Amino acid sequence: MSRVSVKFLSLLLLAVLVSATSLEDCVKTFDKNKDCFTSKAMADDAKLYSVEYKNYYKVITVKKATGAVAATYNLLIRGAPKDGLPASNGTFEIPVKTVAVMDTTSVPYIEVLGQRGAVAAADSEALVTSACFQKLVKDKKIASVDSTNAAAAAKTLNGVDAIFTGFGMAIKDVDGSKVVAQYASSDPGMLNRAEWLEYFAQWFGLEGQAQATTQDIDARYKAAKDAAKRAAPSTPLNVAWISYAAPSSFNNNTASWAFSAAAYKKALIEDAGGKLMTPDTASFTDAEAFRKALTDADVVVDETFTGTSTFDEFTKTFGVSDAFKFVKNRQVYRLDKRVNPDQMLDWFESAIVFPNQVLVDMMTVLAPTAVPDGTQRWYIRKVDAEQPITVTADQCTGDVNAAQAIVGLEANAFSSLPKGGSTKSSDAVSAASGLSLAAAGAIVAGVLVL
């Protein structure tokens, strides 16, 4: 075992042992002037939440992507008096014992904290990729929230301590003071999103554990980024992150094609050694104009949800041919490397928590000599050569409630590479040299929500 993992596991074990008893013991003989939070986790990278510690309670402020305050929450150590707390959207006794999850994004954060066993109910269980979460639902250890029966859903949800939901949506007949908003997928940065692990940890009193984990993820990301910088080609490959919307009642029956220039995607592509294409016009209803904007693409990342799963489907949908570099060189990728039995993507789940692996996925395309030989992609799939991997409940082995391990290479995996990187080269890098700049291609690797 490497020094990195030994250090991480040691910190993790210490954090768990301390947090398991210290909070509630601290208020048994109550002293409002005594600081019970020996382990504090402030938001360093994340921009859309903040934490203020107040000896025996803490105030969490959550912001929308616009910067406007979405909600504030009081987190009070269980057993401490509730009088004198500031006004808020909800007061929670911590550590919470049971929770519900209403979106897929919340699931991996809770799993990494080792709190699957605290999840009593879920609304989006059919969308979840996690094998062990699927197993808990299958074994009826996690109740399914019946969205077609408001009364039954309310009864289930009102029985838990906290309800985690994307963007804090209101739920009919449910106590709104139990709803916890999270905007992780809106936080504009790769490491910003990972740090939301510390946000979820606040409700379980596991700040120390979460900090140890995010520090490890940060170290892995930064080591990979440094390796990509050393190995990237002098002229970065142009990556197009694109999508197609078929005609429907939602778009006036007008087909459209779009480039995505989300800030986190731009940072991701640049950190992996490439350049994200950001044309002046991002959305097109004219197919020819869209294809013209694709001319200089070397790699394409297609985030169209359905209908472009094969290379032939992709070329037909976008109307592209070998005249484009990314078609000729087969440099088309999708975000569906790992899916659940209903074809829902892990990209919209654990990729937010593990930006280190998302970066490595991108590096295998844009700076392949920067990663060790044999490195496998986890989230992105080469459309012409790979098939999606279906994750099922049967793949959950061992302790179903065990904490989800960090996905991806450890930080020291990159320091062991020779100065020039590994010996392999990618199709994208080798094919790009000597080809006309007028050809086209696009790459993309992203993180969840636009």
C-alpha cells in the first residue's frame, strides 16, 4: 500500500472515531461557551455554500448559481437547547440518523461518507448507477418514494430527519423544514464540486472524515494536472463538447445543435492538455452553420442523451463524414461508459465527486503519455470501439454499507512515470499531426449538469 493511501486511511479512521462520540458527549453538561466542534470544515474551493460555527450549532448558507441565497440551515448538536437559534429554513439535530435522497447527485456523497445505511428512502432510485445502492433498493432496505401517490410519499418523507434534494425543490405535503438544498452540480469548478462532500458531512458530523477524503481527491487531481501539463502536445487538441436536440413540443418542433462552454468543462479540458472550443454562437438551428463551426475540432464529446450511442448513429444525427478530422480519426466520445440497467449515466452521479478520475479519462485522449500504461477510462467511452458497462445490484459484494472508496489513480501514480510520460500515444494525438487544420473534430469530457 502506498504512503498516500496509508496516510489517508489513518486520517479517516481517526476522524470517524472522534466524530462518533464527541458531539453528543460535548453537550451532556451544557455550556454555551464551550466549542464542541473540534473538527471544522470551511468551504475552500466550493463557492455556493458557507459554514459558520457557533460552539454548539452551526449555520449553513446555500447559494444558487446566480449567487442569491437559496436557504440557511441551523445544525444543532443533538441534546443542546434550541432556544436562541437564528431564523432559518430548517433546524436539524445532528448527527442525523435517517435521510431521504431525491436526486442522483446526492447519492455518491452519502456513499463516500459511509452513510448508505442512513438512507431510508429515495425518489430517483431507478436513475442510480451505484451497485450497492441498487442492492439496498432491491432488498427493500431503502424505500421507494411513490411520486404518483402524494399522501404515501409524504408519509415516507416526513419520517426521516433530512431530505436531500437538488436545488431544494418543494415536495407536496412534506415538512419543508426537513428539505436540504444542494447545488453541487452548479458550483463552477471541478474541485468545487468535490468539496460538497464536506457539505453533506455537516449533517452527519463527519467533517474530519470528509476533509481527509477531499484532500486526497485534490492531491490526485493536482498530480494528474501537473502530469498533463508536462506531457501535453505543444499545440493543444481542439475539443468540441456538443449535443443534439430532436424536434419536439419542447422546442417548437425545431431541431437544434449546441456547443457547451460551461466553466468547469473549459477548466477540465485545459487541465487535461486540450482546448475547449467556444464559438461565438453556441446554439444552432441551421445544421450547416453548426457543422461549419465544427471544422477545427480534433475530438468531440457528445452529450446527447439518446440516439447517438453508435458511431453510425452519431454521424447520421450530426450529418458529418470523413471530411471532419474527428470522424476520420474516430475521435468521438460519449459520457456513457458506466450505466445502470435503465441506461442512466454514472456521469450524472459519481463523476461530480471524483473529478480526479474525470480528468484522467480526458487525459487518456488529450495527453495519453501522462497516464500509466493500461489506464482505463471510467466515465467517457470511445464510441467506435467501446460499449457501455452496465452496473447492477449483483455487482455489490461485501459490506453493502461500507464507504465508497475514491475512484482513480493515487497521486503517486504520476510521479512514477518517466519524465516524458508513458510510452503510448492516443489516436487523437498521432492522427492530429500532419492533418489539415480545416478538418473537424471535437472532444469533451465534463461533469454532470450544464
